[in-house]
Amino acid sequence: MRAWRVHELGDPSEVMRFEDVAEPVPAEGQIKVRVRTAALNFPDVLMAQGKYQERPPLPFTPGVELCGETEDGRRVIGGPAGGPGAFAEYALMNARDAWPVPDSLSDEKAAALYLTYQTGHVGLHRRAHLQAGEWLLVHAGAGGVGSAAIQLGKAAGAKVIATAGGAHKTEVCRELGADHVIDYTAEDFVPVVKELTGGEGADVVYDPVGGDVFDGSRRCIAFEGRLLVVGFTSGRIPEAPANHALVKNYSVVGLHWGLYKKKDPAVIGQTHDELVRLVTAGQIDPLVGQVLPLDQAPRALAALADRGTVGKVVLVP
């Protein structure tokens, strides 16, 4: 089969090679699936660079999210396990972690439902306890992570403020259902959030960016607010002064969704059932911004790293 492989750490466009490799053989408890679609995620870039918290041994095949077809013809979504990643023609999955795809979703949208929507739902509901009527601030709202959070926030009955860069991305956020959208390239989001919330600030902040965005979020978070640390696409890991959290009485909440696979795997299945319910009810609909052939993976990852994409980018073998 054909698969992308990383032989040394560095920029994906420089270290990934498209190669002929043997098809993977499932171990006990695993299944082999034909990859129908693979969705890109920022961790794919970080893994190639050696900067992610999980570091697979070299050489490895990137890709942490896929829609696959089992040997008996069922469509399943999830992450690869014990062999090639999703950027290949075939992959292995743990049978217990291969979740059925709602009939209403295309292969492209199905590949985009798993990681970012699981992360968003667990973050907003289990970690931040978002309530109907609260103010939710979503950063990088037009991206794969942010677009999922906007839809999930609206489905929960929250009032959603989204930030995005430029006219096109702000319009994408409006189409996703955001109540208010701030173009961070044109204005500082901090005073706008304060004005929109009557001076109170956002009850929940969903931050996959870090850096200066995290620093600004601390200045416009509400009393008893929850600031969700989702990731650091800005490249700078910020610090949260403990005295500031004390004086303003807010919480900084870490969100490492992958840990639930080890610590409390039942959460994954419960969340999948809830996501299927929301899909069926028409309350969430994964945004796929671009579909490319598998051989274009490095170019697609470069665009993702440069914030040149909206929604999820999906590869088709």
C-alpha cells in the first residue's frame, strides 16, 4: 500500500515521504480498515516536528483521525492504533475504539467528527460545565477546533463570541452560528468582549491558540469563569499568574482529551453517542473546508500550520 512516513523530525514538507509499504496486520483486539478519508489536525504537524506530547518512534505514518471501512463493509471513525497512521491506504484500529458513522454524514464529514468534536464536547461540558445562557468565547473560530466549539456551544444554548482573522474567516464564524464575531486583525478582542457582556466578561473561554490570546482572555473572563487550555497553535506556551486567578476568581482548566482513553475510556463512548444525537438532530454539522488527494498531504499540512485553512482539511486515498 501507499503511505506517508516521517523518517526524521522537522517540517512536514521536508521530512515526509510517500512510500510503498506492507499492509498492516492486526493484533488481537484490532481490526484493519481501508482508509476512506483522513482528517488533518495540528498535532500532525507537531508530531512531525517532535514537539507533541506523544512522540511515536521513527519512522512513523502521521494522521490521528480517520473514517475507515471494515472488511465487512461498515463505516467507522476513530484514531489509528498499533501501526500506520491515517495518512495511508490502510490502517489499524482498536476494535473497541472504532465508532459507527451516522448514515447522514459523508465520508469527508465523518472523518472530521471524531477528534475536534470529542475534544470540544468533553471540554465544554465535562471540564468547563458550560450552561445555557452563558457567554462562550471561542478563539480561532473558523478552524477545525474552533468551528466545532462554536456549533457545540450553540447546541448547549450558550451565547457565542468567536474570534477569527480576516473577512472570510469572520463570515465563516457567522455562518456557523456565532452570535458575535471579532476580527482580531482589525481590533483588540478584549474590550469588545467586555462591552458585549455588559462588563462582566466571558463565562467560558475556549482557547486552542495560547500565547497573547491566552493573556488577553485572562483580562476579559467573568467572575467564576473557566478558561479552557486546549492548545498552543501560536507557538508560545503562556503562563497564568496564580494571584490573578485568585483576585478575579476564575479557573484555568486543562483539556487533554487523549488522557480519557487511559483514565476513563467510557467517556469516549458516551460522548460519541451524544455527538451522534446532535448530528441526527441537525445541531452540529462538521465543516470541511478542503478535500485533497492523499498525495497532497505535505501541502495540506503546510497550509494548516500557516492558518491558511477553514474548518477541517480532509485527505482521500
